[in-house]
Amino acid sequence: MSWGVRGMTVRFGDHTALEGVSLEVPAGRVTAVVGGDGAGKTTLLRCLVGALAPDDGEVRRPDARRIGYLSSTSGTYPDLTVEENLAFSATAYGISEAETRERAAAFLDRTGLTEARDRPAGNLSGGMRQKLGVIRAMLHRPELLVLDEPTTGIDPVSRADLWWLIARAASEGAAVVLATAYLDEAERASWVLALDDGRALAEGTPDRIAAAVPGTIRTSTARPSGDAARRSWRRGARWRTWSPDGAGDAASQGDPVRPDLHDAVTVAALARELERSDVGGEAA
Amino acid sequence: MTPLAEAARVTRRFAHLVAVDDVDLHVAPREVVGLLGANGAGKTTLIRIMLGLLPPTDGSVRLFGRSPSRETRRRIGYVPQGLGLYDDLTPDENLAFARSVFGGEAGTLPATIRPYAGTLVGRLSLGVQRRVAFAQALAHRPDLLVLDEPTSGVDPLARARLWETIREAADAGAGALVTTHHMEEAEECDRLVVMADGRVVAEGTVAQIVGDTRVAVVHTDAWARAFEALEARGMSAALVGRTLRVPGVDPAEVARALGDVPAEVGEAGATLEERFLQLTLGERGGAAA
């Protein structure tokens, strides 16, 4: 089965949180929704799980009991122990006690939570709590697993465990959708939707998004001057400059590089920024 | 060149716990040093020692060639992960408040965030809040910046802009110590120091730290089957797109473990994150043994 949203628009008062966004999330695939704070990631995910009704557009999702959802603000009951948290979910989703016990034990063991079984979730470290939240969300073998920034602020060791759980859920056939602010993480997904200010900036496999960058990106050691400065950004010790038409400020501004997902999303955001400032300039 | 900050053989114990164990660390002018470590690796304790907020049990800390003091504190710009801004004050008011605490020169907001000068911080986007926090930390022209996950949660362009600010400060002679969990951020640093279990386990540029570490890579149309097959043999595979990466196992062994799952097994250089995990988990394994 394939779930997803089509032509979705969400408004909060006079603020448009999402505008005409579409996303297919087929079974067994890990999809990353990437963007900064305020890009619309959470709004999209909330619509997908049915926590929010869009003003316009279509949502296809399985029955609520076949969905697993970890919100960015809470996913566990702080006063319940790790085991109680899982037992509570199991009851809510109608999974047998025996299966819950076996499945939960395997996941807790694999992610280093076994020794924390009897601790209240509120006393866990951020990484442990997040792992518990993901295990809770996937315990009932959901068809659609939606995770809102599961790895933000989480240390790399816990992050590796979280990604193991994500891969495990996808290998069991779940359509997995996760939000992240980090592109190196999005690169691990097999499909990426980049959002900016409520609109889709780019969509596709990470490779295809990178290959679709219009124009040329060049790298140089010195900061580009003149008009090119507006189209440049720093990455590591070097500068990158984007030329929309490919030629333009060519030779003097460094060597062409093959863009990666990071470059592609930066360029898309830059293009939006330039468009806005040009429109603003004309209006003024 | 005298380091801006220098920890020499620093150890910190809390009762029976050795949080920081015989660590050397220095930050030179114009240098951005990244401090990496899992939770509990000792980063926060080390930062607190470096800031002069916590005395070491053993070893010594020098800031600008002297012992940490109120004077040395004034030469540091610190941006904590929570940013340390007052939500119910405007950016201008936040800056004025910081100035009254630190004294010294009047900080100004960079042109790009001037339009937000009169809006309450709590109403600004995280990207703008981060720039305000940077402006505040840089207002007194500190010689040393200490930044905790400075660009967490912002989009790539905003992240690039924040890094421009860090780099500008470094080009002007300041040094920066950046703690982070994210490899993208780590890769922006000039030099990395990796901590595990209170000790420094690797140090250098990304290339130096990764070295010639290799991982087995599985290309297959049946990644889910391959994932389960490897798991069943105790090999932990990481899913990247539709390929699986298996660190620390010989490709031939991976191929054997895959059995009849149709797959092509090759090898690739490790990423910084893979190398980091190996260093960290290797250390833990060693400690447990």
C-alpha cells in the first residue's frame, strides 16, 4: 500500500503553514522530510497521521490503529517505567501480551535499554527516551510509522540505535516518514522531501535531487566578490558560489563541483531568498 | 603561539566516577576546534572545566595564558544549546542586558537581523534566535567562543550563514570550541577532538580521524531480506538509501552471511560518523571487558 498527501494546504489564521505539498510514502521505504524550524515538517506529519485536518488537499492513511506516531514533544509517559510504557501501548493497540513481551524485549535488548526496563521514562536520558518512543510507536507493526525529529539533539550512539529501529520497521514493511533538520541524515533515506516556508523545495532520491541542481556550483578559497557574493555560502574552509545560468562569473570564481544533497537544498533555499529579495527590491 | 585555552592532563572525578580522564586540549587563535562525544563521554564536564566553572581534580587549565578568573570570563563568548536569551525581551533588550553584565563595547545586531530588533525573542524563528544569540555572544568581541551545537535545528542556508559568523570571528583572531552531535557541524571545524569514557580517543582533521577505516557495503534489490539475514548472524547493518553498510566486518564474511540473498558486496571508506561510532563503542567494549 502507498500512503501520502496530495496538494495539501494548511493555514493557521493568516499564516500559510503548508502550500500545495504532495508526498507519496510507499510501504517499506524510508522517507525523510527535511527543513529548518518553521518549514512545515511537523504540520505535514500531523496531517499525515490525522492529528490535523488540512484546509485543502487529500490525505491517504491507514486506519488509526495501523499508524505509529512519535511527536516531537512527547512520546512516552514520564511517570511510567519503560516496561509500563510499552505494556500500555500494547494494550491500546490490542497486541497479545506474549508477542509484546517478546518483541519489546528484542528491541530493548538491541538498543541497550534492557537495564533501564524498570526506570520511569522521565528519568531516562534524551537518547534513551527517544529510543523508547520509537519502540512504542512501532511495537504494533504499523503500516505507517511517522517520526517527528526523532534524532534532534540525540548523541550519535543513540542515533545509530534509532536508525536501526527505523530500518527494522521498514524491513517489516512499514512506510516510514521521518522529519529531520539534518541533510546528512536525510541522505540516509531513500526518498527526500525538502520543505522551506511551507513549500516543497525539492523532492526525489538524494542522488536525483543533487543531479537536478540548475546551473553550476563552484568552489573557491576566497570569498567571491561583486554580485556573486549574494549567491555564495561557506562550506567548511571553502566558499561555494552558485551560478544559475552555469556560465556567468565562471573562471574567476573557482572550480566546478559536483553538487550533493547539501548543495542542492542550499541552492534551492538561496534561489528562494534571491527571488524574494528581488521582488522586494522591485516593490520598494 | 600561546593557546587561548589549554587543558593539560586534566582529570575530574565525581565520587567514584572519572568524568574526565587525563585530557589535553588546546584552542589556538583563528582555530575552530570541534569536540565530539556520546552522552556521558565527558564533554560537558570538560567544557565547564575549560570555562573555569569547575576546578579539575588533577591537571591544570589556562585561559589566555592565565588561571581562569572573572577577567578571563569576560574574554569568552558562550552560546549554550538553549541559547541563553530572554524570550520576553527583544533582541535589542537582550543585547543591552548582556552589555550591562559584561560591560565593554556596545554590541549591535548584524544588518540581516535588524528588522527583528523590536520583536520579542520568543516570537522569532529558531534561525533568527540563533543569530541573535551569536550577536550577543560576539558583542564584547571575545577572544574565545564556546558554542554548544551552534546550528542545531536550522535549515542548511541558515546554518551556512551562522558558520560564516563563526568563521569571521576566527579570521579576526578568535578561537572557537564547538561541541556537537552532528557530523555536518563537526565537518565545519578545523580540527576535531573525539572523547569517549572521559578520554580523548582521536584527534585531528576529519581525514586524519577517519584514516583508512573501511566498511562493507551491500548493494541489493532485497535490502530488507539482507538486513534480516545479517541481523540473524549478529551483524549490525546500517541502512543508507537502499544499500546496507556493515562496519567492522570483512566483506567476504558479509557475503557469506547473506547466503542466498541476491546482493553485491563491496567496500567503501568509512564516514566520520561510522568512525566515531567505532571509536566510541570500541572504547566501551574495552571498558566492559
